[in-house]
Amino acid sequence: MSYGQGPDDIAEDFKSALQDLSINSRFEISNLTIIAKENTEHAFAIAESLKLHIKQTPPQKKLPAFYVLDSIVKNVGTPYTLFFGRQLYATFMEAYALVDTSVRRKMDEMLKTWKEPVPGSMDPRPVFPPELTRPIENALIKAKTSFVQAHQEHLKNQQQQLNRVRSTASPATYRDTPTPPNAYRPPPPNVAPGYAPNYPPQQPYPPPMNGQQYSNQPNGQQPYGLPPRPPSQQYPPQVAAGPPSWQQPPSQGYQVAENSIARLNSDIDKLITTSKAEWAQNPYDNSIGTRLKALLDLQTILQNQQLPPDQIALIKDQVDQLSQASQAANKPQLPSTPVYPPVPVVVAQPPAQQPSLSSILGPSALAALARASATPQPVASMQAATQIRSPQPPYAQPYQPPPPSAPTATSAPEASSLLDRLRAAGMLPAVSTPTTTSTSSSSVPVPPVFPPPYLNTPPTASRTPLATLSNDVVLKPASLKERRPHLISGLYERLGAPCTQCGRRFQADEEGKKKKTAHMDWHFKVHQRMAEAEVRGQHRSWYVDELDWIKSREVEDESGNATTIANNSSAATTTANDPKLQYLAVPDDPALANSLCPICQEKFEMKWLDEAQEFVWMDAKKVGDRIYHASCYAEATKDVNTQIKRGTPEPAGVLGKRKAEASHSF
Amino acid sequence: MIPGLGQAAPTATFSAPTITATVAVHELRPESEWRFEVAIGQKIEVRIMSGTAELFGTELALNHVYTFRGTKSSIYTWHGCRIEVTGSCEEYTAEETPMLQYANTHFALEKLRDEAHQRQGDGPRVMVVGPNNSGKTSLVKLLTAYAIRTGRQPMVINTDPREGLLSIPGTLTATPFASIIDVEQGWGSSPTSTSSPVPVKLPICYYYGLASPEDNTKLVKPILTRLALASTSRLAEDQIIKETGMIIDTPGIISQGKGGYDLISHIVAEFSINTILVLGSERLHIEMQKRFSAHRTSTGESITLVKLDKSGGCVDRDDTFMQQTQEAAIKEYFFGDSRSTLSPHTQQMGFEDVTIYKIREANALSFLPGGMEEEATGLYEKVEPNPGMLHCMLAVMYATTSDSQDTVRDASVMGFVYVSEVDDKKRRFKVLAPMNTRITDRPMIWGSWPEASMSVIG
């Protein structure tokens, strides 16, 4: 703020005026805008002052301050746009992490207007250039998905505490929940002005001169219970947030009036109703929850996207099968892996289900915000779905020398196989990595870096069918010319049925099925990660160096990029025997997010782990319900034969590991 | 055509054959091969409608649409299949192929691997030799793919600097293959910051930087030795790969002359080769017999030598095609392929900040008087960035700037940068790097291969 003589005074005036701004007052905001306009020569000082104010002012005053910023950039423009633009991301995100839901919604709306030209202006350029707004949007998309999941988790726990599940809960039911106030009761979309004294209500911000309506409520960001906007106005993060939108009553917002789709939709609808009823009877049956969630997701997908007819046909098949199945036997078996956080039945009550973003307020909010990118994102799955170029046929293929075992996976039409297939087709979000089934930590799964243990088993098993074949080939010209169809079959039908995506074959036995499930999940996750990465930007990695390369091991199954790398960095060598947790995903649970290591009473080091694609705590280990520094724990339990050593936990990239490598000897 | 009727008419007429997305369905009889060539810049989509099909040994999924761009390739079927092809390409179906022989070769190797498994020993180390365009790489790929399908993990080694394997040309690599080979994109991709639809492979790279191994045997030999050392070290610890063994691709040129045979011997010795597959050339087969019939590997094994037929599908790849694939490989390194876009990083560095070694082309230098001096000057010449570097690739080595030239030579490659701008006046230059990491503390090697290429950016 030292820009010469004048600026200081101006900035000081401006600052004190800002201090007084505690509500969304049109008069004060336009006054401040005029000050800014008349003192463009001190724009830098003013901008800095405002940025600082936004940063320091308590959460309830942040929104008016943002409105000042907004008003200035829209009415004055350059050079303010430039100055504010410099740290727009930080300014916006820091505040966003601290304010509560209703303010966030306002901020979302404001952000949306930033992507458009100034109303009434001749200039077609957006208020802020897309390269400034896009990172914010992306971060929000991620954050929302994460929060929604954390919220579901939270709700579920609550339900368990209440030991009661209602099939229809009124919004009031949740008023007395312990999560921070207000969050559960976002203002109904068309609430009258003055709803909450501290927060600018819906209507009262008629911006001074630009005529832009922040309060123009329908700006996309309010799908809870309202008919959705036409797609053009749909606010991307909202679409992305997924879960909130499946809360829409199914009958609403469905705009494609195509017969088959409509029928499909109503089928799904029925199934949802059935599932809900079942759920109400067996609230603890995860499988029902899983199925319900899948159906709801499916519904969302159908409502939000124009799927190609072949995919719709596929879905229809599955739904038909499922309806029959649910009539015949209504106890679908879950595959061992996918465990969705059960979806509370109350989902049908949109207003009550506003995800409580503020349930994770405070310092942990940022961490969770950041961590969010690791969570499955419906947006990714949708993109992934569109990336799939061909319809995914059922496993049963027209295959000439067909192994009769091929269709076994599909013969029983049950929810799990529907899920699997939808997932395989990239239409449903993947479940979190299945290595832990503990519900309390399912939002903090073991990082996907390590494959399920059975993937690590040497592939000898998959060779067994060949071992029985008589192989008399020797490297002699005559022997090489003989025809041996039985050996060729060892490359085809004897290997089992092929994966529909890549042609890799899997045995029909138990192990083969497990592998195939993991394999299909892998395919799905890749689609998803690629879609996410598309947004984030990606790059070629450096090659590994000799030592790491020699130490690295290929896991037998292609569990993806992450697996290969992580296993190839030092983590593989030091934690191969105990791949569990040299690091932990940063917990979503606010209580845990602030926890200290019980042994040394210090905080955990948070860092972004590229391979895991999430924020993690390094050197962290979960023992029971508590999180320790892995090294502290090892130290404390030294005699108990633990393999964890201090200094090892740097499974990070190809480059990062040198240090780790040096700290222990091979 | 009526003159003057519509400007667009002529272009439309000329481009029509390539633009229309023709859909053709081919019915392949069992044990036949559909061979196709897609021009650079063109693409076709292929879908297996029924039956079974494989591309260089990797089975293709039914009803999955595979896209092929700028490639010469083939799809083989053991059981017969029906293929739908969208787009135009040169193609024909061959009934006569050496596939039976090749598959049997795989089964013979499998037998050796089973034996290795039983005695906890080493699997076969297979070297494929043959003149240029005799199908060496295709055979290596086929044997690799079959081994993977059988549940093995072969170590695939490329000693041909003309073409990269999971890297750019000019590199020699070793890569364990545990997962399916990419059918659409060469051998697949080395790791990126995200996932890939086909699992990535992790190569170790050494940089030779010249087109032919005979251009500088003093340089290529120690690098091959180093490559062998790393590979054998990995095998020693990695039981699955050890049982499966190595499959080694070689440059065609070393199968074509006296100096080359010397390099073959070098590879045989360094990698303890015990199986040599000779493709096509009778003469080469005889020469190999002469050379290696009495040879024993370090563990006392004799060498099995067998001649395999060259596939009729082998086509000559002219220089233009090779240059285009080379450029495509470089582009892919920085920008990814059609399925995932990578964003390289531009870095600016001062001339003083970097240590760059230029490879001497020793065999060219040896014509100069004073060959003794050449010996003393070493393999590399330390150079300052200069405009001659524009559009060239520099290999960033896993070494430090204070290391000796021999150490730099033996180091593996960390990655490559592409010189996009050299400003002599300001003494600064710009490079494109795969990611944003400081590289000034690493020595870089400037070779003549891959050649400077304008088309990488823009």
C-alpha cells in the first residue's frame, strides 16, 4: 500500500469506509465504487486495501466486501480488474472456505457473472478473463463433491445415532442436528429479503449502476427442489456436484420427452421407490443403499445428459433385468468391493438435504477443499461416459469358440452387476477404493495407490490352464512349423472370457472374477481420472533413474498409472510388505482433520500427492480410531516388530524419492 | 465439369476420396491377416464385429472401436473374424503368414520359461536380428504380447536408436511389460501425471543420440553395457521377469555388415543372449552360426539359433515415413496422444546456467589427422547454447554437472527438452520441458538424432 503520498490517504479512507460495511447496503457499495472510480490513479492502493479487507474481515462481512469488488470491476473496470485479478483465486477461495452456505451460494452466483460480459457493456469480454475464473470454478467443483460425500457420511452417522431412519423426513427433522446452524437451512430459493440479518438476503443487492442482478436467484446455483434451468444456464459446478441434483424429484426437470426414455425413467422411478421402501425396512443393509444410490445417480445422468441411444438401450436392459430381479429375489448380493456410503432415504426431501458445507468449517475446510480432487466426481464420470465410443455390450459376446463361462457374470441380474456394468461404462462414479470397509473411514479410503492385495500375487495362477497343455515345441525349424491348435487355445478361450474394453481375458474362477472386478473398476477410474486431469492439465513424468527402476516392480494387474509409479518409487521397496499406510488421505471429518499425533502432539504434514491425486498426511498411520505419525508409532512400538521407519514416507514422484531413498539403506 | 461453376467444386472433387468416411466390412478366414497402411495425418476406425482378432499378438476386444493414425500395421485372426473399418486406408488380406512359426516360437520360449521356473533359473534371453524392415520389432512385439497374455512379464529391450520404444528415437531402453500393450499407439506410453487408458510402462532410458550404432561404436558400446547392467540387476531381483527373460530388438543395420556383427557379438555377450532369432536373411543366419555355434554364455549355456520366415507384410518404410514417425514420437512425448493431452512447460535459462555436451561423431572425426588427439578429447564436447541447437532435443541426464563425461554417458535419462528459442544477444534460451522442474543442475546431451524438427511446436 505504499504507492506514494496520496494513495495512502485514499486507501486509508477507503479502508475505513469498508470497515463500516457490514451489510449489503446499496448506498455504501455505490459510494465505495464511486471513490474507486474517482481515484483510479490510486487504483493499486485501493485494490490492495480491499483485498486485504476481504481477507481480514470476519466471515459475515466478506460478502458485502466482495460486492464492492464486484461493483468496482464491473463499473470501473481497468485497472482494477487487473489488480484484483492478480490474486483472484486466493482472494476468492480463502473467503469461500470460511463463509457459510448461503454466502457461498452468493459467491457462486457472483462468480458466474464474472464469466460473462459486463451487463449493458459493448465489450464482449467477460468481467474477469476465463483463465482467472476457471481455476476457481474447478476448485469449487471438486470441493462440492467432496463435501457432499462427507455430508452423507455425516448424516448417516447421525442417523445411526438417532437409531431411526425415516422414509420421509421433513426439513424440520434436521433442525436440531448438531452441525453448525444455518447450514441445514439454506434460505428457500425465493426467500423474502431480510431472511438473515447478517447475510445479504436474496433480493436486496441491486448493484449500483451495472444493473447486474446478484439476486437473480435462478442463476443455476439452486437446484434444490426447483425445476432445473435449461441446460444453457446450468451452472457447471452444479451439474458437477452431482449428488445435490439427484435430489431433484425425478418427475421434475426431465425434458427429453422421448418415449423410451420416459419409460425407462419411470421404471427407474419405480425401482427407486421399491428400494427406498426396502431401505426403510433394512436401514443397515448397505447393498440396498448402494443400489439406491446407483439408481439415483442413474436418474441424474438420464436427466442431465443426452445419452446416445445405444447407451440408453443398455441401461434399459439392465433396468429391466433389475426390476425382474427385485421382484423375484430382493436380496442382491454386493460384490466384495463397492461400498457406497449409504444414502439417507431422506434424499427425496431436497431442502433438508442441502449438503452442509459448513459442517467442515474452519481450518480443516481448506484441507478438505483441496483434498476434494481425490473424490470421485460425477462430472468426471459423465465426461467419461461421453468418451466411451461404443456401447458397452453385456459380457456375453458373440464369440465363435465361446467359453460357456462368459455369461456367468451376467446371468444373475442383480444390482451389483448393474453397478459394475454402469461403472464399467463410465456412467457411474467409482466407489472408493475397496480396501477398507469400515464405514467410519470410508470417506478416507486407503489411497488408491496400492492395489488390492490380490493384485500383487504373482501371475502364476493365470498360467495354470497352460501348464496342463502338452507343449513340445522346440526352437527347431521343423517343430516350429507344426500346427498346434490346443496351444493357440491357450491364448484364447482357455484364458477365460475377455474384458469388453481391452480384450484382456479373465478366468471364470473365484480369483479371476475378483481380478475382473478390480480390472473393470480400474477401467472406470481411468476414465474418470482422465476426465479430471483434462481439466487440471497433465504432463509427462520424468523417467525414473536406474536405482529406482531396478527396485521397482510391476504389479501384475494394470491397476493404473498411480500404482505403477508408486510401486516404483521408494515406497514400493520399503512398504511393499506393509503397503497399508505410510500416508493417509486428509480426513474429511472435521474432528479428525485437526487431530494431533497422540505421541508427539504435533500436527501432520499435509501435502499434495500427485500419484494418489489427493492431499495426504505424510508419515501418518491410523491405529484404531486414532491417527499417529507412522514414525512415532513405530518408535513407540519398536519391539513389536514393525517395519515402518522414520523418513520413508515419501512415496511421491519419481523425483521426490531420492531423499527418502538416501535415508535408509537397502 | 463446367468451368466457373462454383469455386469449391475442384477441391471437393479432389479431396472426396479421403474425406468420405467409407465403412467397409471385411470377412477374414481363420489364420489370415488383414494388413493396412494409414497415411500420416489420416485415421481409420476398426471394430471387430465377431470372432477373434489380434494386433501383433495383443487380442482386440470385440465391438470396441480402435483408432489408428499414421501407421502400417496388421490384424491377424486365428479363428476368423469380421472387421468393420471406417475411413480409408490401403489394405489387403493375406492368407499366407509366418504366424504359425511365430506362435510356436512363443510356445517354445514358454517351455524354456517353465523350465526356468522349476529350477528357479533365468528365462530365455532372446535377441531378434535381421535387416531393416524385416519385421524385427513386430516379432518382438508379438512375442511380448503373447508372453503377457500367458501371464509373464518380459523385459523388452530396444537397442535400435532409429526408433524409440516408449521414448523418443536416439534412446536405448529397457522396459518390463506386465500389462497389455497399447494397440493404437505404438508400444504405449511412459508415465504421465495422470492415468492412461492403457496402463503405462516404465522404461529406463539411455541416450545415444545418433541415428546408427555404427556412427560411434565407442559411445554405443558402453551404453549397451550399461543398459545390460541395469536390466540384469533388475532381473536378479525380480523373479517374475527373471523367469520370463528378455526380448531384445536390434537395429537392422548391424545385421548388414562386418562392423555390425561386432555389435551383435557385443549385445550377445553383455545380455548373455542364449536365443537368437534370425529374420529372413539366409546369409545372416549362416554368419550367426559361424560366430556363435561355439559360443557359450557366461553361465555356460550354448546359443540356440533359429531362422524364422520374414512376413510378407513387411513393408519398406521410406525416410519420409520414418521422419514423420520420429516427429510424432517427439510430439507425443511433450503433448501426449490423441487420447490425452499433455501440457509441457516452457523454461527459460541463461547460457551460463546450463552444461551441455555435444556428441562427437567419432567415426567421422577419425578421418581427421591426429586421431590420437581425438581419443584424448573424450566422447562429448562441452558447448554453449547456440543457434544451431534450435529445434533440437537435449537429453537431461541423471547426473550432476560436475560429473565426468563417462559418468554422464553411463547415466540414465531423466527426460528430454526441446530447444524452442535461442537468443544469442541476451544469452538466454527457451526450452520445452515435460514438466516444471529445475534442470540446470543436470548435464544435458545434444545429439544429432532425433534430427532437428520444426514441426514439434505449432
